[in-house]
Amino acid sequence: MRSMKGLRKGFLIFFVLFIFVIFVKASDVGPSNGFLVIVGGAMRDPDIFARFIELAGGPDAPIVIIPTAGAGENYDQYWRGLRRYREAGAKNLIVVHTRDRAVADSEEFVRPIQTARGVFFTGGRQWRLADSYLNTRTHKEFLALLDRGGVIGGSSAGATIQGSFLVRGDTKGNTTMIGDHVEGFGFLKNVGIDQHLLKRNRQFDMIEVIEKYPELLGIGIDEDTAIVVQGDRFEVIGQGYVAIYDQMKLIPPSGQFYFLAPGDRFDLKKREALRPSQTMRPLDRVKAGEWSKRKK
């Protein structure tokens, strides 16, 4: 009798797990757990700082700041860049930095990331982050932080590194869109991210990338503006605009990108932009249509 009860219990557990696997699908583009706060550079808006700190768990949450994209060789716990995060209310900050991949693969180096609730990449050149951390133990710990529900943020170079395709990853200069580094950390899959969009008149630059890699989704983020990603959706916050480059979407007759404003949402899986009203509704003028068939 006991063996029959145990068998039934085991079957029930298996059945519940089977249903969970069938109906609860991991995110296709964004992280299945955790959050991303991706900022277009020149971050000043207190609401962006506040959202990142809130998602990390509040002012007392352990947060790791990674300034490796910068031009300096050494960054320590007295780095003046921490001041902005402290002013925003964060109390438990630690700087983590190396340019040595062997160090990035060490147990000692990753220990602060293992206990952190948030990680933030500051600006500079995104290829420096790739050279230091891509496919190392540190990179694995970034993914583990997301898996346990934490938040990863980044501004400027720290935004671009979060995509799977590394835009402006050339070591010779930041005007080359497809450079000698093309692999990012992949927190957003099949996505390329540009920054300082309108401030630096970069709104047309991503077209080159999408025309060469039409399967990619391009996201351009203006300064002091962010997208907050959860799963396969994001919300725009901050002071500027976000541009979307999708080879299958046009602004008729020939527009190859369109803009989202603060408060707008975007479904990364469906590649559908939504504007809140009394109900969510699609953005005006954005229509299905291949770039190759646009009017010229």
C-alpha cells in the first residue's frame, strides 16, 4: 500500500513538472529572471538611478560597479564615480575591475558578484569590457546574478555590451559600427544596442548593421534615457527617446526606424511597440513591411 502511495505521489510530482515545462517557457530575448536597466549615456535622471537601486533591493542592497570600459588602468574603492550612486541612496557599493582575463576567471575576483543584487557597467569603450570579461567566469556570474533575480545596468558602453551583437566595437574608433569586436554579453539575445543616439546624431547609423544582419533587432537609446527590461518586455524611462530598427517594420513609405517615448512599452518577442492609454495600443504609423521593398 505504501509503495502504491509513493508511486502515485511520484507520478503527481512528475506531472506537475511536465505541465510547468510545457506552459512556462523561458524568455526568448530578455533574461528569464532578473532585470536590465540599459541607459543611453550621460545618466543624470534621478528616476533612472532610483529604478536601478529599487530593482536591486533598495539602498542597503549590495551593488557592484564595474568601470572597466573607462580609459584608466586602475579603479579602487575610492573612485570618484561612486559619488553619483551614493547620492542616489546606494549604501553598499564595491568597485570590481581588472583587465586581466586570468584574474576575471578567478574565484576571488568573482566573489563580490556572487553576493551582489545589482551590477552596473559605466561608460567608456565597450570592447574593453569584452576583452576583460567575455566568456570568463565573471561573465558566468553576471548571468547567475540575473538567474537569481538581480539587476544588471549599464550606461553608454555599459549599455551596448548587454546586447548579443556589439555595435561600435572597433578598437580603432567609435564611428565604425561593425568593428573588430562584434560579440556582446548577450543579456538581450539577437539584439544590437547603440547609445548617445540623438545627442550625437547617430539615428541613421544602425541601419548599416541591420541591413547586413537583418535578423537582428536594433535598439538606439538617447542620453539620460533608459529601457527597463523584464523578460521579453521593456519600458522606456528618462528624458529622451528610443529608436527601434526592425527589418520587417517600416514607417510608410520608406522610414527604416521609429521612436518610443518615455512610458512606451515594447514586446521584444513579438517586436511590437505599445503606447499606454486606457488600454495598450500599437504605435501609430508603424506597419509591417520589409526594408528591401520600401519605396525609394
